[in-house]
Amino acid sequence: MKKKIGSVTLFFAGWLLLYFNLGYLTDSIVYSIFQLAKDSPLTAAIYFFIYEVPKVLLLLTLIVFVVGIIRTYFSPERTRKMLGGKRQFTGNVLAAMLGIVTPFCSCSAIPLFLGFIESGIPLGVTFSFLISAPMINEVALVLLFGLFGWETALLYMSTGLIIAILSGYFIGRLQLERYVEDWVYTTKAVGIEIMEEHFTPADRLNAGVEAVKDIVGKVWMYILIGIAVGAGIHGYVPENFMASIMGKSAWWSVPISVLLGIPMYSNAAGIIPIVQALLEKGASLGTVLAFMMSVIGLSLPELIILRKVLKLPLILTFVGVVGTGIIIVGYLFNFIY
């Protein structure tokens, strides 16, 4: 057991050292080793990729490890009592509220989504969590409050919560469980057998390690592909061009902004400064917030990772339902402001 604790301590020390020095390491690689010019689109794309890949993988590894340990404390039966035992709409509300207090990006929320499915939580309830976790978190709310005031932050939280609840509820009513990949339910069957056992501390640590091997091992390539696409767009799509099509006058600006936002992977901390810059260049608030919601809640890396656990019809339904909700919110904000 002491050896296990020592290994975990060493892991966390290495994780912290690497995570909090990613900016310095990326600067060294891009500007010192590669000696790239600071103002070129190619540099922006390369910098984005080199910085974001380890950041996402580090966060994903840590969260999967911690969630793997936490799950040993909850049998499927206990989890079902917490969420699955409620009426469907109540479960959607609780899952969406849980998402607000979990500051995860869309990619790192997926392990918890898998944990819900494997524990027998209804599919629509898991989607309410998956939508709200990245879209509405304290990072987004604090930044919105600081930049735009409490009214905007409160409106964003309220509308995002409504999207998460209603989208999950609607997906649940469609009964699309047949479009979840078979391996997810196979994992569920194994998980039930293990969860009912009494775990020692060493067993819990092993469960965390096994969760990392299983989930991260399945999705790391999809993460690389998604971030590579996002890096290309991040480097070569100018903000001036985007601001020019985000005005309030054009009726098509909101849906176009949602479509443009989907391939652009970012978290709340990364996208909100861009939102501020777009607003300063004349973009309308509703259109920009719709763009922000699509970047955070419908990011391309998330959809690529989801393809590993969900079949295409369910992914398209998810995008359609959430995208429609975001478009409605965009028009609402443009009307109010």
C-alpha cells in the first residue's frame, strides 16, 4: 500500500509540475526550438496544438483517475437512487444542476457521462449533465460577471440551464438507447459486478488506474484529431471576418455563428476573451453568446470522442436538439439587447 501511495504522490507531483508549466514549455518549443514568428497564423495553430494536446490529456487523465476512485464508493443501485429513481424531468434538472458545479470542459465531462450510462442512469439525464457541465460552470460565470456584469452572467446561466434540461428531456423521450455503442453496456455489466464488492484503499487506486487505461486508451487518438482541426481553424480564421458576419441585422448571423463555433475547440476560459474581442469589433451579444455556447457545448473534439460511445444518429440528434436551443437563445439575447 505504501508503494501505491508513493506512486500516486509521484504522479500528482509530476502532473502539477507539467500542467502549471505548459505555457513556459510551449513557449520554449515554439519560439526557441522551432523559432517561429509570433504573429503568423501557422505559429498560432502550432502553438494551440502543442499547448492544448497535453493540457486536455492531463486533465482527462486526472479526472478519469479521480472519477474511477469515486465510483468505487457508489454502487449502481445507489447511483440510480440519486438520479435514476426520480421522474425523468426531475432527473434532468438534478443532472443539469450537478453540471453547473463541475468545472469540466466538454472532453473531460465525458468520463462522467460514461459513468452515468454504466450505472444505469437514463440516457436523457446523462445528456443534461453532458450539456451543462462544460457550458455552465463557475469559470464561465465569473468571467462573464467580470466582463459584462451580473445580469449577463445570470441570463447566460439561466438559458444554458434551460437548454441542458430541455435537450436532455427531449432526447430521453425519443428513447434512443439503441444508438449507444454496445461496448458501453458491456462495461456497465462488468462494472456492476465489481462495484458491489468491498474495496480496500489499494483496490480503489487500482480502479482509478484501470479507468485511465480503459477510457483514455480508447479516446486519445480522437482527441489529437479534434484538436488538430481546431488548431487549424484557430490559427487561420481571423476575428475580423467572424465579427463581420455576427451583426444583429442579418437574420442568418445566429445559425451561421453556431455552425462556425462547433469546430473551434476551447473551454470557457479560452473562449470568453475572444467573445469580448468580437463584441468590441461590433458583433451582437446574442450572436456571440450563441457562438460561445456552440464552441463550449458542441465542440468538435467532444463530438469525435462521443462517436466512440454513441452511434451517428444519436450524435446528430444531440447536435440538432442542442443547436436549436442555442439558436433560440441567440435570437432571444439579440432581441433583449
